[in-house]
Amino acid sequence: MKNAEPSRVKTGAAYLGNRFLEHAQRDLARLAEVSDYVVHTLSETDLYFHKSALGAIVGATRRAGMEVWVDPWGVGGVFGGESFSKFLLDHRDDWQVLSDGRRVPAACLNHRVFRDFMLEWLRAAQELGAQVIFWDEPHVFFHWDLEWEGVYSCVCDPCRKLFHERYGKPPPARLDAEAKAFRRDCLADFLSELLKHARELKLRNALCLYAFEGYEEYDRIWERLGSLTDLDIFGSDPYWRWRPTRQDPDKHVRRFTERTAALARPQGKGVQVWIQAMRLPKGAEGEIGTACRAAVAAGATHLAAWSYDGGALLDPVLSEDPRRVWAEVAKAFAAIRSAGQ
């Protein structure tokens, strides 16, 4: 059963990189002024080395009146995030295998050892105090050049066995319709198990898929994963200034919000839209407000900024003026909250 839609748009932001409680408390006070929820990253580094510190920060988040979302940031190389994976270092035999025979640094979704690791991650997230699990851009290893060449993943021994059981033959040497269907099925089965277990742990599930259009196979993945039974909130991240492209923030965000809502709303799911709050050049910060208004007008129930403080932490996504970026996020979120939208 899905929760009722929020009475107004909920606002939030991703918070990552800091594990010092005193520093986090200052940041959380700023976040609480304009946010209903915080997305905390629980990377493999956190899982092994920072659980106590992150648990304290999660507790502070809830005491500040904000809902806690937890993100498997970069875990296993199959979720979004600029974080290294210890699982991949420890489990070389559980990497995905391309159809040309190469192993690639991403855990195979069909390997029981990785699924068990993800269940362990889920229990850790619950113990930290998570209320919502944010499934961040889950994917099978993918590269556009390989896709056009017909090279795909995964054809490891367990995947070959599963493919043979389903189609009565080995997986093809080059990507075809059956290989694409198998890939979709693997993603859906992997996520379905995790979402079901999260629900058993009394957690809600949110999913974000990369905002991309123009490739029919990705449209099929979008439809399949966005329709999973135990999913509560479906979202996308229509960043309008993502090199090498630049889009109109109003049109781009509005179009993907409408597309996300068209799939989510008939199923009673919430609609989340991620707002670009990183990798913005100086002078473009005002586009944040435009994007937020477009998302709200097009039916978003949840907005989220990636990330807190204008992406000041990560060099690859650093804005030229991170403070101004966050100031514009705070201004836009405050306007939405005061309007009761």
C-alpha cells in the first residue's frame, strides 16, 4: 500500500562527505530551515569505517525534524556515486563479464554473494535509522560505445545458466532482443528482492533513474523499474547543464517531470525530481529557481537538490560559486514551502 501523497511538495537535499557530528549539526540546522528530508550516503567506506559517526548524524537529522533517506552510494559499482567499492576488491570472481569476455568492475546482480551483501547493507541502513531507502541509479555495466558495438553484460557462468534456462540456448555473442530482455529481467529481479526486503524492515522505497530519452531500450528499462510493486516514490534527475549538453531548465525539467509523473501517479507512487545544485557556472545559479518551479508545476511531489552546499565537496561536480548555488536552492525551497505548494 502506497502512502498518501504529501499535502505539499516535500523538499530535501543530499548530504555527503562529512562524518564529524559537530560540523554536521551546523549543516543540518541550515538544511532544516528549507528541507523536509535529507538523503545520507551510506557508501562501502561508511559501512566499514563510519557507521557509528553516521548513525550519530542520522540521529541528529531526525531530531532536527527531517526524514532520513539513505543511499547505497556507489555500492558494488552498480549504484550511482563517486565512491570506491571494497566488495569489488574482495570479490573479483563476482564481477560482471562482458559478451567479449572481459571482466568489468561492477558486481553481477545475479550472484548470491552480492545480493546477500546488499541485504546486509539494508540491515545496516535500518539500524542507522533510515526511513526511506533511496535506490540511486541502479544499472548493469553500460557504455554507449559498447552498446552500439553489440557488447553487453552480463555473461558470467551464473548468468549463462539463467539465460539457458529461460531461452534454451547460450547468450548471444552480440546484443539482441533476447539479451536486452534478459538484462531488464535481471535488473528488475535484483531490485524487487531488495525492495521487498526493505518493506519487510518497515522502510519505504524511492528509486531514481537517469533522465535520458531517445533510446527505446532505456525506455523499456524505465517502464519496468518504475512499475515495481514495492516502490513508493519514483524519480529522475533532469540536470540541464550536464556536459557536453546544455538544456533550457524550464523545458527540460518540466518534460522529465511530466514523464516521471505519467508513470508514477497512476500507480499511486510519489514523484521525485532531482534539481541540479552542482557543476553550475557562475551566473547560472538563478536557473535553480526556474527548474524548481517547473518541477512543481509539472506534478512533482518531492524535490531534492544534489547536493548540499552547491556540490562544494567533489571536484568533478564543483560549481564555480557553490555558496551562491546553495543560496538559490534555499531561496527556491523556502518559496515552495511558504506557498504550501
